[in-house]
Amino acid sequence: MKTDIEISQNANLENIKDVASRIGIKENELEQYGNYKAKVNLDESDIPKNHKLILVTSINPTAAGEGKTTLTIGLGDAFKHINQSCAIALREPSLGPVMGIKGGATGGGYAQVVPMEDINLFFTGDFPALTEAHNTLSALIDNHIQHGNELNLDPRQITWKRVLDINDRELRQVVIGLGGRTSGTPRQDGFDITVASELMAILCLSKNLSDLKHRISKILIGYTYDKQPVTVEDLGVTGALTLLLKDALKPNLVQTLEHTPAFVHGGPFANIAHGCNSILATKAALKSADYTITEAGFGADLGGEKFLDITSQNIGKTPDSIVIVATVRALKLNGGVNKNELDTENIDALKQGAANLGRHIENMKQYGKPVVVAINKFVSDTDTEIEVLKSYVESHHVKGILADVWAKGGAGAVDLANELVNTCNNEDKFKPLYDKNDDILDKLNSIVTKIYGGSKVELSSKAARQLKNYRKRGWNQLPICVAKNQYSFTDDAKKLGAPDNFTIHVREFQPKLGASFIVALTGKVLTMPGLPSHPAALDMDIDNNGKITGLF
Amino acid sequence: MKTDIEISQNANLENIKDVASRIGIKENELEQYGNYKAKVNLDESDIPKNHKLILVTSINPTAAGEGKTTLTIGLGDAFKHINQSCAIALREPSLGPVMGIKGGATGGGYAQVVPMEDINLFFTGDFPALTEAHNTLSALIDNHIQHGNELNLDPRQITWKRVLDINDRELRQVVIGLGGRTSGTPRQDGFDITVASELMAILCLSKNLSDLKHRISKILIGYTYDKQPVTVEDLGVTGALTLLLKDALKPNLVQTLEHTPAFVHGGPFANIAHGCNSILATKAALKSADYTITEAGFGADLGGEKFLDITSQNIGKTPDSIVIVATVRALKLNGGVNKNELDTENIDALKQGAANLGRHIENMKQYGKPVVVAINKFVSDTDTEIEVLKSYVESHHVKGILADVWAKGGAGAVDLANELVNTCNNEDKFKPLYDKNDDILDKLNSIVTKIYGGSKVELSSKAARQLKNYRKRGWNQLPICVAKNQYSFTDDAKKLGAPDNFTIHVREFQPKLGASFIVALTGKVLTMPGLPSHPAALDMDIDNNGKITGLF
């Protein structure tokens, strides 16, 4: 059996110019990076109203795998099999996890975006540009303090941390500025992973260069000794940071193994950030094809909720259909089966674990749009298991459709594509989860009770103090972006399935005034991951001809 | 008068495909990054023996400016004016200084490499790749310690620091790994600027992918508790780091305003590293044209010496001629004139400061190759001053030739180009400064006495201890790469001109076993610069159409 990277290396790619011209992108709107990658610069004001948007989300992820990205890509390819035009919008992989845990973010088997090596490594340089811009701001802040501190910034209250696109637990909490007067002011600091940078969120939510610049100017960097907020605008470096991101802002165009256009751009994680690709990429896809498939990170409690409550408001369009990806294996694991026993049929565990899927179905239905469940086939699934799962899904009054894109590519998702063509024509009305004028705590309560299935929110004394403060400052109109572990509806990663009657603990808020949301850090969620005891980097190699192995 | 960026923005560029095809680069050897940048992948085994290499170096730099890069570019263009084929090999700019002090590294006036904005920002992503690979190694080292520390690494003796391509004094000395058991091991660390990374030196000295990989495997990362050296090979991540640099290793091709091909690749600073562009770029230029002009960083005491003693040994070819760039203004400043009075004629100060040039001339002559002085014209120079400088140069038995490339482009260096065509045909024999089998201290003494004009070397107790240790380990056969301030022959930046009878203080050695040299840190030289009180970033902007201002 071929590995993902072997399938990718043997793929027959079209020149990206041809992919682009097929969807009406003009030569002057395309900037090639080699023959198979390009950035696009489109006028996105004229997206036809009848073009449809499909959101792919999933149950809570498990070690057993759901294959959400793989399904998204295969589904995109399936539309060609039913003679419909389709484009895909995805996030870019982060190098931190690529070096850490085997597995990138470019799909798998016969449902991949390519060239997978390039996309998984530096691609067109978007993440490096974000890292550089973020840390340049950090250096400018400390330099301002060093040279007289005209803004009266309190070094104990700098909220702008540093970032690297690396899983590096060693940098989570650091003391910087040691070494005496000429080497800065000693203070506490920490590094987040680049995907958690507010600049990443801003890049993904900006409508154009001027919006990017405006959002950057509003970023909160800290407070003065008098507790007054200080922004990038106050520091006078909006222009410099914006120009560092001028190319990163343009969506990247690549293709799937079956030559479906894929706009792969931006990459916030859904556990610690808002978890959706850039709105410019989604709009580029919407402009290019009748159907756009986009994916939101992790489960529907994280990426799904954030797509619907934050991202789609910025796109100016809500999804015409929502697909929830589930697998028999992941549901059995949610039902208590040991990771090593997933190959054995276990109907009881499946039924028990299916409650996780059930809650996600009901959650997504609340938004008033059609919901479809995609059952992503694994070789170990038995016919009985699949039938049981299908009837479970139907008991929630939605369709459960089997897909096998890993082995068959687009041909494996034809039924799913056909179903979506039908549901996308429904004239259902979007129902938002909360009113943006609600108090921050009320918005948070809506997410916890209506999406997670919890009973209440508990604020740490720090969070309570912050909340009071934000109300005074008038930051109440911002949406909430919850940072929470991806495995559980609760803030405890070990509570699988569909637990009830639990409390979500908010330890801290972070106002992201440029991105325009308030992050709520819950439980023990970390904004800088670590590497495992056997990082994937140990198994990677490249031969003298440049051929890579072990990347996947 | 147009600014550099305005001249660049109005330039009429050739498609890089055409530039490449004119110098015999085939389509399958070229990877385009947009229409005006490309990476090349050449077979460099068949460089014609009669192709000539010209090294451009200079007097000690001053705030008054020497314009060495500008002269290098204009000189390259001048060869076209005399119907000779020529290519240029240059270093890439580092973003840290671009954000700090106004002025990039792409030339100026009518002698620029273009597109200057792209080259000065992220270009083709080489620096970000180096930063990522460097810090990935850091994370893997700390992760190894975290997960059982099988190699018995001593956290107090990790020699591999972290890097960012940012001027950030605040990160020079830090304490990392705080926050308890799950967030790493507390230890001292620090960040260097990316150009000082050993990976940057390795990238610039590697002959091919297999050499790159071999050198990476030899990098010293620290010592065990038993004081045994530990390398990247021991850690088992050679392949992963090499694949992160697979594209960065390929030289970049751009053009000058007059369409001369320019290979711009790699960017170590000459004060804290070896200061030369990649040998692959120089060899690509040598293969492409009869004459190659390459530049080494800062004065001939730093970049010049290192090109001759380190880089050219790796190229397998020494320069056929050496150009020393000098300006009337910089020599007057060396002669004691105040920075604000350089516009006034001052023959006495010029004569006094010319001693700096004199020492560089004699230094370069020691290597046994023809030396020419290029007098880079500034509008404030008087005819008398230029004549005085010319006769001073001739008193050293070399020619002093006026060049005016900033205002005239290649037309401003025709005399200089003609002179070089003559001198390059001399069959002079290269005389190395030291024997590589000399002891480390003897090699250092050769540099200090024969190049700097100092009388002796003083080692700190730490450096003395290290030296003893290196002799035992057999690291004696490596060349020395001195880290020293660029302004003075001494290790005190304030002593201009040509001081005598001084001591060079080595505070610390750093063995770079992958790059294959020993760094000697002298005086107070820092491997992480800071930003000035008014960083250039404050004056940068970009409008809604993407037009940049204030970058230069």
C-alpha cells in the first residue's frame, strides 16, 4: 500500500495556470510560486448570490481519526463526478505539529491537496511572515520601553507575547531582558505557537489590505502604569506590520489529486483560536465555483461553532449546508473501547459513543441550516456497525451517508455530493446562537449550555476581574472565541462521549481587539504545544536527490 | 530627486525567464517565484577555468557610507558597457536591520538589484527557513531532555541558542523552561539574530544537498554531564533539519536595474559570522558569465579576510582581483571630522583618515592578488580631495579609480571595469594568510598582527580554558572566524583610522563544527543587535493599493 507522500510524489499535477484559468482567474490576478502553487489577488465584490457554501465539521476528534480534511477534499472532487463545479477552501498546516505528531493537514490516501510536501513545509511563506510580523511588534514594544518609554507602558502588563511556528514547551514561560541596562528590561513573557497569534486571526478575518491595516492598528499590546490600554496605533507601527503581511494576505491556490481548485490559506487552530481558513480564501472559492467546500478545525463544538458565530459573519454569508464527519472507530472510542481494540466489532460501544455525534447534530441544527452526517469509511468497519450508525443518525432526522474518499477519491463521495446539491437548495434561515449585544458572560453561557451541553460557567477571580474591566471599557460587543481542549465537550480532555451537568472553568480572558473577539481560556488548554517523546522529526529524511521520506 | 524605492518601483524589469535563458540556464533548472525572482538548481561541476572572480571589499564602514553594495552592482552593470559578460553574487538582506536602521542591502540610486521590496522583505523564504530549522533543533534538544534525556545532555552546557531575524536586545539573555514539570527544564538561554546561526554559515558553505546534510550532522549542540560533545547526528534529526532547508539551499536569481543577472543568496553578517554569500551563488555566477563580482561584508578586515581565508577555500577558487571601496567622506570621518561637517573640504583630515585605507590595501596585497581601489563618488567630494586620495592610493602602488554608479549606474564604473579586465589577466599566485595546521592561537595571531595591525591577543580565562579543551578534542585544524565590531581595526568601535600597538581581547570561543570554523568573540561584539531609538519601522507605510513607502 502506498503512503500518502508516495501517492503525492507520483501524482500527475496540472500547471497551476491551467487550474486557475479554468475557474476564470486572469493572468494578472495570479502570482505563481513555481508551477504548482500560486497566490491570487481577486476582486471579491461580485460573488454570484446563487453560489453555495458547504461547511464540513465533525464529532470530537480522537486518536482513532475522523479524516475531516480528507473527507473535505474527497467531497470537493466528488462534485466533478456529478458534473458540478466545486472549489475547496482549507487552512494551511502548521510546521509545529508536522514535526511533532505524524500527520499533516493535506488530506490522505486518494484525497489530498498537492504538492503536499511544499504545502506542509513553508508553502508560500505565510506563516513565516506572520511569525516575523508578530515578533517584530514584540521587539518594537520592548525597544520603546528601552528608549524612554514615552507611552508609559507597564512592563508587567504587556499582553502581546512572542510566537514561533514550533511545538516548544520550553518557551511557554520565560524571563527576558536579562543581562543589564543595555539588554532590555527584565520581565516575564512567553511564546505561543504562531497559529494562536492575533495576527493569524486578523489575516483570516480581513476583507482586504485596508481592513488588515485597520485591524492591526487596533491590536491591544498592553497597558500603561495608569491601566490605560495601548494599541499598535499608539506605538506608530501599523504600516510596518501591514507591509510585512502584504503577500501573506493573498490566498494560495493549489489543486487536489483530481485537479479540483483548492484555496489553502491561513491556519488558526480551533482549540486555541478561531479555527477557520481566511475569508479571502473562502470568497475566492465562492467566486470560482457553484459549490464551495470549507472545513473548520476540530469538532463542531470548536471550529464549527466559531465558523458560524464569528467567521461567517465576516464572510457575509452563512453555510447552505453543514456536514458532520463521523467514523465508527472514533465513536467506539467515545463509547469506552480501548484504542487497541477498535478493529473488533462492538455495537454496544458504538451506540454508547454515538451520543457524541448526536449532540453535535442537535447543536448544528440549532443554526437553522440543513445538516448531513458523512460516515467516513475505515477498512475495519463492519456492515452491521455502519447500519447501526446510519439508523442512529436517522433517529436525529438527518441523513447519514457513507463515504470512502481515502481509497476512492472523489468517486467515494458521489452520494454525499448528490445529497448536498439537494439540501443546499433549501431556503432555510440562519439562526444565530447569540445576540452580539449580549453581555460577554451571557454569550459564553449560550455557548456552554447550547453547544457544549454544560450547566454553567465558572470564572477564576482573574477572569471575573477582567470581565468587569472589559464591560467598563465597552468591549462587550465582541464575539467570544473559546479556547478549550478538542477532545471533550467539557474542559477536561478525558471526559469523552456526551457528558452532562458540568461546569466550564474560565481561567483568563484575552481581548483581541484587532481580530475583534474575546478569547476565553478554559481548563488547562495551552497556547504552545509540546513535542511527544518520539517526535515525527526523528523519522524524516531527504536523500541526495532531494527525495523526502517520513514526512507522513 | 527620486528615492531608491521610487527608482525601483519605476524600473522596467525583464521576465526572470529571459534573464536566465540569456546566461544559459535551462527551463528545468529554474523555479520561478513570480515573474522577477527564481531559484536555480545548476550542475556546478563544469565552470570554465578561464572565468574570472572579482572580490569587492572596503575600508572600515562609517556612518558616512561607503556604498560597497551599490558599487558592486554598478560595477557588474559596467561590464555590459564594455561588452563583457558579467554576473553578480550578493548576500540577502536581513529583516532585523531593515526594520532598524534606514537602508537595505540592495544597492542604491541607479545601481540596485530589483525587485528591491521583495528582496528586502521575505524574498524566497530562505531566512524564515533557517530560523525555523534552527529553532526546531532547539525545541528537539529541550524535548529530548524533557523525555528522559537518554543522551545525558547537561542543560547547563547546551551551546545551541535560539534565533530570530529581528533586532531584539530583549532576547539576548533569557531564562526558559519556567512553569513547572510539564513546561520543560529551567535553564539559561539566549537568542542570536538568524544571520549568526551556524545553519546560515552551513547553507553558505555547502557544495550540495549531501554536503549540507553532512555538515548539519556535525553541528555541536552541547555537552553531556561527562563533558562529552553531542551533535545533531547523536540527536537523530539530521534528515528533518536538512529537509527544512532543501529549497533555501538553492541560489536565488534576480537582476539589476540594467538587467545584469544577480545571484542573491545567504546573508551572514561579517562582524558576527563569515560575511559572504553562498558558494553555490558564486559558483552559479562563475558558470554563467566571464566575470563574476562578489561582495564580502563590512571592511576588508572582516568580510575580506574571511572570504580569502574561509569562503574561497570552499569555492575552490580565489579572486583574480580585489577591489577596495573607499569614499572621501568616510576617510575624513576616520580622520576625525565630525559627522555634520563632512560636506566641507578638509584635506588634512582626509590625509589622516586615509591611513585606514592604506592598511586595508597592504593587507589585501599580502594575499598575492591584484588590488584596485574604487573611489565611490559623493556629490560633496571636491576635485582636490579626489586628487589627494588618488595620489595617496598610488603611493601604495595600486590604482585609485573614481566611480559614480549611484548617479550613473553601470556607465559610472566603465574605467573601473576596464582596469579589472586588465588586472584579472595577471597570473599572480594566491598566498594564504595562515596554514590551516597552525594552532588556533597562532592562526588568531596571524589575523590580529597581519590584518588588524594589532600587537597581541589576550584570552579571557574562559577562552583560555576552551582553547586547551579544543586542542585535546582535535578541533585545531579549523579556520578562525573572528567576531569583532566593524568600525575599527581594534575591538573598540571608537578607535577609527589605523591604530597601532593594541591588544585584541577574546572573551569566548564557539566551535562551529558543521560550518567548520571556530568563532572568536572579541571585545563587546553582540550576536543579537538592538533597535535604535527611532527604528525605521516607524516611518514605513503601505497604502490600500499595496504601494510601500519608507522602506528606504
